[in-house]
Amino acid sequence: IKDIAMIAGARDNQLSGFGLVTGLAGDGDKNPVDTIQTLANLLQRYGLTVPASTLSAKNVAVVMVTADIPAFAKPGSRLDIVVSSMGDAKSLQGGVLIQTPLYGADGSVYAVGQGTLSIGGLSAGGDGGGATVQKNHPTVGTIINGALVEREIPATIISDHHLELVLRDPD
């Protein structure tokens, strides 16, 4: 039955979050206000009060983190996540995502992601005014099993003692 139908109410959900990638060896954001403020807020969360005006973001990038959480994912299970630069970072190569909460459409945290990025692109040259080469997108990366599910998304699959099946390809 699972090849031709799925259970109504049991579906994947999308999660997203806003975070920081560090360790970019000079390829990070070029000190935009949002990156500096996010970095200052992160440091303050760890008990360090540092004025935003004294920080540099050349090794840090603000990123969007996205994931799909499958139906019935239990706390403790792992999800793959996609991390993409929101600022003007040149590359996320070698970066580490700092712990980032992932929110559902209802505004609740369902998972937390962190870890070392794997990117499928590269960018080389251009510093001395010579030729440059770019393959794929060095500002987007993935972290396999990089998110940990914190809570299950509630699903109602039985109503009035009935289980409804939805055809995958109704014809």
C-alpha cells in the first residue's frame, strides 16, 4: 500500500533557522551590521559582553539553515541540514555551524543543528586581479545528520475511528 498511497495527516514538515558559521579563514561576511550584531549576541549568550563596534566578521558568516523533518520523527533522531550564506561571504569552505535552533511554521523549535559543513563547490583566484574560477556554489553546504530532533511534530492520523489513505498518483 505504501507504494501507491500515504496516510492522510502524516507528512514531512519544513524547518528553518538563522545562525552563524565560523572558521572561514577570511572568506566570511565583510562586517555587515547584522553579522556583527549576531556575533555580539552569541558572545553575550555565553556571558561575554563585547561591544559590536570592536568585532570583525571576516571569519564569520550569517546563514539560513533548513531541514525537512519526516512524519513521526522522534526526539533524538537525526536530520540532514542545508546551510546557505545570507551575507556577502565568499565561501563557507571549512566552516562550522554554531548551534542553531530550527523552527517549524508554528514558531516552535523542533530540532537543533550544528557541525562541520561540506560544500560541493569551489572558488579560486581573483585576489590579484587575474583569472577566477567557480564551480557550483561555495556559499551553500550540507551537514549530514547535522540536526538533532528535540520534539516530535504532532500528527492526527486517525479521526472518528477511521484511517484515511491518500493516493500518491490519483488516476
